[in-house]
Amino acid sequence: MKSKITLIVFIAVLLLGACSQVKPEEKITTIEHTNLKELKAYSGTYVGDNSDVGAIIRLLPGGETMGELDLTGENLHVTYDDRAKSISESAFQTFWFNGNRLDRKKLYFNALYLALLVPNAKEYRFTVADEELAIPREQLTAALSKEFKRFPQGDAQWDEKTVSTFIDDHKGKLTEMATNYHTYFEE
């Protein structure tokens, strides 16, 4: 009888130990899994609206790794780090870097959608580890205006329906622009 109790206690200890070793699944939103329907609800957000800008960042690729958000001087500056929401350093590095190089297409994707959803920002700046990418709004809107004849400008950039329709009609091309950012932004 004593050996049965010892065996049961031993199995229970093993099971409890194994269960405590299980890490929660680390999910970081990718370009392919970005929920555009939720994003479009934030059309016409002002750079001064910290909560809505933060919500947009969290919906974009890598949003789970957002560390800090600075909206000083109508500039939008996002710092991504691995301290956010129990994302491991390994998952962070795998998501943001291709080997030793920062995967800039995710940042350009984020910048394009922020330019559409937060039209009064003067600059979109991203910091990942020790690397930084700053894109002036003028550069983004020039590329978008060149690529799309009906890019929302003026009052239209604040209209949720206009921006939503634009995103629906051009989401594939926007992803292509981010993926091939060298062609559109770094000539």
C-alpha cells in the first residue's frame, strides 16, 4: 500500500512539474495575419490620441512587442522590445530580424497603414533593438500618390469610409509596396 501511495505522489509531482514548464504560446502578428477590418475602424485618428494610436500599433505586425509610444510634436515614435507581454528574446529576434538584419518590410507595412489611419503625423519612427527607421509623412504620401491616382488627401484622408474603401481596394498593392520597399522608398 505504501508503494502505491509513493508511486501516486511521484506521478503527481512529475505531472505538476511538466505542466509548470509549459510556456504560453508566443504569437506575434504578421503582415499576413493583420486584421484590416479592425484597423480600418481607426481611420482618422489624430496623432495626439494616445489610446487609439496605441490600439493601431497593437493591431499591426509586431504590435505585441510594442514597448513605448511617443507622440511628441506630432511625430509618431514606436519602440519595440522583448519585454512586452512575455515575448521571449528569441521570439522577438526571430520576428524582427533575418539573421543579423532588421526585417524592414514589417516597419514599412506599419508606416503605410499609419499614414492612412493617422494622417496628421509628420513622421513615423520605429526603433527595434539598436536600429531605427524614420520615414517622413511627405515621403510616404509622395510614394502613395505616385502609385495610386485616388490616394485620399485633404479632407478625404479623415473620412473613414474613403480610407476604408481605399484599403479594401489596394491592400495587396500596399503589402507589395512594403515588401519591395527598396523600389518605393529607398531609391
